[in-house]
Amino acid sequence: MRAARAFAADARARHAQPGTLGASMARGAAIGAVVALPVPLIGPLAGAMVGAGVAAFQKLTKD
């Protein structure tokens, strides 16, 4: 039981970091999916991939 609580606390600590690459990519994917809905020929999946890519590029090239 103690190990399960430690694992849960560790998982919460990892997911609580808002400045990580994964958090930026998730935010970019969500924005890209919403923006791509009214645009013809671009679906939400493609918009999410582009949004995540842009967020990753910005995060990785930030100096």
C-alpha cells in the first residue's frame, strides 16, 4: 500500500510541471485541433499534429 501511494505521489508530481515539453505539445495540439475545425481540407488530427510540432519547435529552439 505504501508503494502505491508513493507511485501516485510521484505521478502527480510529474504531471504538475506546466513548463515541460509534453505540456507545451499538448497545449499546442489542443489549440491546433480547435483552429483546424473551420478550415476546409484540414481535420482536427492534422491540426493537432501541426500545433504540437510548432509548440515543440518553439520549446526546443528557445534560448
